[in-house]
Amino acid sequence: MADLKKLVLDNFDFLVETRKHFHRHPELSSQEFETAAYIKSHLDEWGIPYETTGVSDIVATIKGSLPGKTVAMRGDIDALPITEATGVDFASENPGVMHACGHDIHATYMLGAAKILKDLKDEIHGTVKIIFQEGEEIGAGARKLMETNILDGVDNIVGVHNAADKDLGIFSLNYGVMSSYGSGVTITVTRADGAKGNPLLAAADLVNTVTSLATRHVPGEDQGVLVPTVVSTENESCGFPKKVVIQLNFRTLDEATTRILNEISDRIAKGIEASHDVSVSVAHVNHGHAVNNDRESTDRAARVVEELFGKQYVEWAKPSMGGEDFSLYQEKIPGVFVHVGGVTDGVYRPQHTDKTLVDEKVLLYGLEFLLAYAFDYLNDAKAA
């Protein structure tokens, strides 16, 4: 079998320059036009076939010379509406947009995998699908892909997410649910002409009441977070605002709890209408799904990390309250989603900030893992 570690190291300069290109040219969710064009230009140059769907979803196919099953690897390619303040020499050149969640690295993993695997077809028992996914931050890309037949016949799927708050090369994973179920509501409070109600006071009362009740009604064994994310008004210079719009975001580790939070919002809205002489409407946002790691795939991932880097690089982690639409693939395809540490200069940074940064050396860890996982799965399937 090919020496994957050497192949990744030999391509490190390419990986670093590719990452810097993506980082300099971030694009918002489902607007990744130039990003997709850059990816396709390389796939065309290398003679790798691919399919497209949605705005900028791309699925490349590396078909091995030997028969076998199909494994997919996925990397998201979108950025966030954040003005970068990292100070690096490859900072965003797109004002107000930044790769603040490491998707520049994820896209580079996928392009690096394509570059390496195209020359290893004689060693591949089956097929590798490489997914460049748009719109993860808005939950759009995976849904669009799963509504097509592009991934029909995929037997297993793997994904890697960088973690700027974990030590370099440490892989975090576990069995079962590993991210939150997300949902939310948009609540609109309005005052009818001639009415005495103050929508702003009503909105404040509503937010306080909903958050208080939500805390008390979430089952003790579950985790639940309710956060007001938007409060906007249509102001009048010398009077009460006519309308206030509130957005609440829910995160839980139990799908049933999202229904509790939705019911609380509906119930409180009716009470606020009567007590404040206002009109309240509630629009529910469909909840996101949780990453749910298949046991066999998780065991495989942990074993691959141990074999590549050592047992000390495996961290059995607790679920996070973050959201991740990789979960939609797992509803139909068994697979595993892992996090790999990429702390820079010893500074642990949260995701989604103007200073979020991942060490480029994480490319060595993440890409070698993805390649080794794919070969391990296909070789096991061949032997079965």
C-alpha cells in the first residue's frame, strides 16, 4: 500500500497554498461561486470527473481499478459574515466575510485527497466520493445533496472538522449523538392602530418568560440552551414601535426537547397578547439534526488515528451544543464525524470569531486520517 504519510508530506506546499487561497477568498453560504470555480479548475486539470448540484455543491469521483464498495468524505466550503482581525498575511480580501470556522482547511482536505487519490487508482478497491459542500453554516448544502441521487450507492461516509480550541492533532470523537438538535422561532409582536400596547415591553416580557420557563421545563438529564439572537424594531420618533421581531435559537441533545421549547413559545405568545394588548405571531424554524456516529465507523476512526499517530491522539469527547449538517448524511449513510485540534501558537480560540485561526500543520493530520480511513474501509469491505 502507498505510503500515505509521505504522500501528504510531499504535497504539503500545495496544501498550504491552497488553504491560503481559500482563506483569502471566502464566500458566504450558497454564494461560493469563485470557490467552486477554483475547485473545478483543479479537478478538470487532473481529469477527475465530478457532478454538481445546488449553487456550488461538487461531488468528485475517484473510481478504483478494483471492484468494491463506495466510501465518501465530505468537506464544507462556505465562510461567515465576519470581518477578519487575525493579522495574518493571507487574511480575507473579501470585506466582511471570513473563514472563521476552518472551512478553508476542510476544502483543502478534499482537494488534497483528490490530488493524491487520482494516482492511486490501482490500489483502490471500490470508489471514493469527495464532497465539496456548500452552505453548511445555513444548513443548506447537505440537504440539497441528499435530495438528489448523487450519493446513491455510498456505503459509508466520514467527515473532519477542525477545532481551534484543541491541541494540534488531537482527534475528538465518540459514539452516538455528538452535536445538538437545533431549532428556533421568529416571533413578531405588533400594535394595532389605536391600541395602547407597547410591543417593545411586550417583547421584553416574552423573552424573559420564555427563557425562564424553558430552563425549568428541560428534563434534568438533558442539556438545553435557549438564546435570543435578534431583537429588531420599527421605531417611531415620538411613540411606541409598531413592530418588534424576535428570534430565539434552541439547542438540545434530545430531539424531544425541541418540541417542549416550541410548545412553550406558542403558549407564552398567547398570554403576552392578552396581557399587553398586542398581536403576536410565531413562526417555527425546522429543527436541525444531530451528528450521530455509527459505532462501527467510530471504532474504525479511532483505530485509524491510533495506527497513524498513537493512542494519545484519540480523545473520547462529550457531545457539543454546536450544529452540523453532516448529520443529514448520517440519516441514510452510516459514518463518523470527528474533530481534530489545530490550536495556533498555543492560543486556544473559539470558532466563529474575528480571530479564529487554525494552524496549517493540521492539514497533515486531517488529510492523512481521511485517506487512511477511506483505504481501511474499502480494504475491509473487500475482505468481507
